[in-house]
Amino acid sequence: MKSILGLVAAFSLSFSVFAADCNEAISKDRFDGLYENIEAQHNDQQRYRLILAFSNRECISVAQMTEFLSLITDHKIKFSTVKDSYNLLFDLENRTLLLAEFSEHEQTLINKEISK
């Protein structure tokens, strides 16, 4: 019985894991809560995982993602975070603003994610 209940719970959660069609970015209060959770992580790898999870289920703007990225110090992890969340961001017209701190080669790799 517990296994059936677990399967039902997992199945119902799978519907809410991804952000729905967004009309606007998350609120300031919601963002602040997510930011505190990310900030509390012990290292950049944990921050990466949490940012990616939030990006999959929340409507995050480029400006909000930029603030999340400020918490990551390792350039490679910052690059991976942008590359892996690039297509998940709310305001598509502003996504290129995230590319400024990356090399031309890194920008090319990130832009390949758009075509996937």
C-alpha cells in the first residue's frame, strides 16, 4: 500500500515540477526565499543544482538569474548553470544579457542550447 501511495505522490508531483507557461516572473518575496535557499548551500555545485531545479519549476527572469549567478564563484559552474537553464528563463528577449561575462566560444556553446 505504501508503494502505491508513493507512486501516486510521485506521479502527481511530476505535473508540478516544471514551470507552466509564464505570464510574469516570480514575485520579489518568492525570489527572496529562493535566493536565501541558494545562498545557504555549502558550495557552488549545490547552488548549481538548486538553481537548475528552481529554473525548471519557477518563472525566473534574466535579472533574477543574474542575482542567483552572483552566488556562484567558480566560472565553470557559472557557465554550466547558464547553459543548462538558458532555455528555461521567463523573458526570452533578455537572455543574451547573461552572455556578457563569457568568452565567444562559451557564448557559442550556450547559444547551441537554444536550437535543442
